Amino acid sequence: MQFEEIIGQEHIKDHLKHSADQGRIPHAQLFAGPEGSGTLPMAIAYARYIICNNDLNNQQACHMKFDALGHPDLHFSYPVNTSDKVKKDPTSKDYPTEWIDFLKEQPYGNLFDWLLSIGIEKKQGLISVYEAKDIMKSMALKSYEGGYRVLIMWMAEFMNNAASNKLLKLIEEPPEKTVFILIAEDEEALLQTIRSRCQVIHFPPLAEAAVVKALEQKGTPPAEALKIAHRADGNLNKAFDLIENRSEDEVFEKWFVTWVRTAFKARGNKAVVNDLITWSDQVAKTGRETQKKFIYYCMEVFRQALVYNYNAKELAFMEFETGFKMEKFAPFVHGNNITEIHKELETALYQVERNVNSKVIFTDLSLSLTRFLHRKAE
């Protein structure tokens, strides 16, 4: 990946190239941005620019190594977990081939895509203290080519406290010509002590025109590309999923519609309450990452219902395939219940991440929703 191949984010490309050309390369940077905004491809292109531009005697060979994602001075760290292949203390070094395949096939992919590619989609990804120990060993060695070396840590917010604390000193005072690029979707989930040691670059969602261009390059007709780009809302990964009919949104929409319709009918109706419990049981049988993505999906639907209800209809871009109508649902989401609904969803998300019993989480969430949907607007 080179800067010329990265979709959009031109101002960030210019900033990174200019600072590197001027010799101003911070030893620790945080690329913070939402899914599908290009943080990972940008980090790889930046690492290539740094390493190969400083390898003046052998630039062609340097670029060939980057084309194969096999340059010895480019290191990666990313969330993993145990699997059929790795039974104990998993680290990034246990999945090198799978990672390169993932980068080539889905450079804009999300964490769930990655976990699915290594067959652990029902588990949560983690960057553990064992990973931190591996990083410290790798960074203690000299650069293979004698120039810069770069470590890219993808989804850095999945570092646990033990890993974060172990890497703190290394990130603050790395060896000469060593660059750390941390990538996070949720900047606030990183320890403050880690964030404070990084120069932060914020990535906005991609412009709709950039997503349209990327889709047209894949052969999508212009009218269809525009429609998909509008639904993707700046998320190139979601746009690619939609053109390949692999988006989770279709499943999540069915879950959501069943959920809110049943919750609305459940007030004072014991039989329907049992239907809610059955629904909760079905969702609870999926993996933790799927549950988290579904909760984020619900947050977005409620947000768009709220803005629709308050006459900002142009911001309600979601389209539904099940006959679900935003204009009919929106009046039930208003200033007198949205705070409580969002709080319950955030609590559920927190509990999923902490491995609380999923059936209990979604049953409790469902019963709370039953109360809130019947609350009148002030």
C-alpha cells in the first residue's frame, strides 16, 4: 500500500508526507478514526514512506518487500485469542500468514472480520501481556536494514492494562529510529498514560464522493455506488460489504425489528414477555463481537430515529429491507426517553465486554426497552 492507493484523507496524507520530508517523525503516534476510514492502510503507507525513503541505496527492493507486506523492519501487533491452532498465550506471531492474507483481502476490515478470518468470531480479541513481551523483545533488536523500523498496533484499545503498563516506558522512550503507530477506533478506551505519549491524528469518516469513487473503481454502476455510499456513511468497509452482500446489517435489521415490535407489545402481556426472553436467548447464542456490533447498530438506529423525529430527516440515511418504516418508528424516540435508552445500551455493551451472561444482559435490556418505548414525549 502506498499513499496514492489510499482512498480519500488527502489532508492527512499531505501532513504525513510533509512531516516525514522535514525529518519530523514522532516516535509515537495514534491514528484515531472510525471503522472504514482508512487508518490501517494509511499507517502501512506511512511506514513504507518512512522506511523506503530512508533506504536510498536499495529503494526498489524495499518497495518489493512492502508489496509483499514482508519487510523485516515492519512489525504488526493486533488482537488475537486462542483457537484450534493456538491453545495457550496467543500473540500476533501465531497468526502471521492469516494477517497478511487479511491485509491483502480486507485492508479496511474491522475487528469482527479479522476474528472471523481466523475462526474465533465467537471470542473477543485481546492484546495481552504476552504480546507486550514479544514487542519488547523485537524492539530490543537492531533494525534489519539499518534504518527506521515501525511497529503498527491495530485496534490498540484492546490492550489490557497489563500490556499497556508493560509497554508504557518503551513507547515513551523507544530505541533510536523506532516508530510506534497505534490505531484505535475508540480513543477513549486507551489508557490516558498511553494517549498522553502519542501525537494524535484524527481521521474523519470518508467523504461520500471518495466512497463513490472507490466503489466505481470496483465496477459498481454510478447510481448504485451513490446509493451504497449514502448508506455506508463514510465507512468504506461497510460499503464493500454492501456491494458483496455480506453486511451484517441485514441480520441486525431483522433482530432489531423483531425486538422493538415485541418490546412494544410486551407491556402487561406475559405471553409476549416470553417472546422477548426467547429473542434474548437467540441473540445470546452468538459471539461476543457480534453482540457488540448489534448494540452499536441499535444505537445508530435510535440516533437516526431521534433526528428524524426532530425534523432533521436528511441525516436519517438508513434504509430497511423488511418494510420497517423510520417515519412510523421515530415518534416513539424522543427527548424524554432517548437518554435512558442510550444508557441501557451502553450498559449492555459494557457488560458484554466484561463477559456477563449474555441472556441476562439482553433480557434486562429488552424489559427496559418495553418501559421506555411507552413513555410519552414531554
